[in-house]
Amino acid sequence: MRNRKLSFWVTLLVTLLTSFLGFSVSAADNSRIQLTSDSSEADQVLAILALRRGNKPIEEAQWQKLFATEPYQRLKQREKSIGERFNDPILAFSDDDFRKFVLSDDLLKRAPQLQETLENWKKADMHELAERDLQYLPLSAVIRAKVYPVIKPGINSFVWEPASNPAIFLYLDPEVSRARFENTVAHELHHIGLASVESGYDRKIAGLPARARAAAEEMEAFGEGFAMLAAAGGPDVDPHAASSAKEHARWDHDMANFNADLQSVNAFFLDVLNGKFLNQDAIDEKAGSFFGQQGPWYTVGYKMAVMVEKRFGRTTLIETMLDPRRLLALYNQVAAEQNTTGKEHFPLWSPELLREVRATP
């Protein structure tokens, strides 16, 4: 997903890094990579929990040190913004609310696991992950972001302010292995890297009729599939190699539904073209249903990206990231070729859809 769509949808997802002590990947390593990680919020929460475990008093200065950390400040700002956006004050939180969370018995019980998880995540090679992503990005792309592992009431992870001051908040979860964490980091960094590129896509589709333009805009969501492939590191690498058995089984199940899911997304695009939605909010609501945990924007996008890379090469695939209409057109070409072999049948995107959005290989 690119800039505008990215800032709406990607506010849900994840990542982290290794500079919890001030580490950063500097321009000296690669001028296209500038990553910093800050675990000060998590570190300070764990410090307070250590005092609790030792039955020692918690001075006010300890709380103020926590509240002054950059991850905490930005998390608080983000929650307030989301609350205002959805007119839901419950989404926001106060310092007093957070004190109650840190003083909860449940969090105290989990402190040893949280500490162990944080130390394990710190061993990840973030520079290597960013370099991996650059292999799946245009040469003009840069990866600049701040990564925050955080201990917080909500269990969600997300990207915040991707276009202006990219930050990746990752919920510190003992169930997430270092390898799984690394895959998630790479996935989110690809989104940020792609968002850094001025593709001109908005200008390319500006002359389309309103409904065709709306359909073309939604195609940017296939960026989830691009990120899956980039995070894996290649078309022959299992994108869920580091996942739990449950996550892997869900992915395999959903990939097995590729044909049906592609047809569902195709029907959605045609409905947009034919004006069957009342307004843009209705379109976004339906488009949002294709995200799920890793729904068709991921699975269909990933499968198309793999097929296009294997048939036309990575350079061509990267070009489609700047104009996702081409991804659909090139997929149709390779799918039609493979359908002639009789070994497997792949559904095709509607000729009407490709014609209306002016998709060309």
C-alpha cells in the first residue's frame, strides 16, 4: 500500500529493532537505511515491575521517567488521535490509567516472560532485515523508521505516521519468537520503504472516471502481498516458516482458497465500477473485510507477486509496486499461459475491470 491508503490501513500492524540501548543503522552502513529503536518504555515498565517483585517502593520519579519516554508519549498521542477519529474516548488513556495497568497483578505475573522476550528480540539483526527489503523495493526507496517494543494494555501492534514520522509499535508478546518477530519487522519495513517512493500513481489514475479511479485506488492494498514476499526473502521461501503451527495452518487454508478469493475481490472491484456502493465509506468497509488476519489482500497479492516474479523477474515485479494495475494484468498473462498446460486452472481478472482501470502489462 502506498502513502494515502497506507496511513489508513497499516495503522494496525507491527515491528521492532535492536537499538534498545541507542543502536541505529546509520548512513555509514547504507544511506538508504536509517533505523532507530527505542525500548525505553518497555525497559521502564520492567524496572517498575522489578521494584514490585522486590517489594520496594516506587518513587514518583520512576513514573515520570516512564511517562517521559518517547514511545510512551507517541503511544499516548496515537491513542488520543484514534479516539478522536472514531469519537470514542475509551480508546485514549491517561497517565493514571497506565499506572493502574502497570500495577495490575496480571502484568506482574508476566514480568519474567516479558523480560526474556525483550532480551531475545534485541538480538535481531535489523540491518539485515532492511537490506532484505531493499531487494524488493525501487532504487529510490529508503527505509527510515523508529521501532518501539511496548508493554501496554492493548495487544495490537501497528505502524503510525508512516508518511511523516514512521514508527512501528510492537506489542511485547512472549508468544512471538525472535524469528517471527523478525518476519513481522521485515513486513512492516517494506510498507515504509514503499511509502517513501514517489510513484506518481495518483497522477496516473487521476484521469480515470470516478468509479474506475476508486477501484484502482483499492488495488494498492495488494501491497500486503508484496510485503509478505519481501519479508520471506524470495518466491521459494515459506512466508510463514517462523510462524506457529496454527498460523501456518490458517495461511495454508487461505492459500488453498486462492481461486475463490480472487473471484471475490474481482466481484468487489466490479461492484465499485458499477456503482453498487453508496459512498466511499461503504467501499472502504468492504475493502477492509479483505484484510482479516491475513485475508485476500495478503494471500491473493502474495500469490500474484510470486507468479509474476517467477515468470517476468523481480525487476518487473518491483515496477508493478508503483502501479498495481500492472500486477493484475501481468498475472492474467502468466495465469492464462499456465491454464493452457492443463495442470492447474487459475481464475482471471475481468477484462472489463482491466479495461476500465486501463491496466496494461
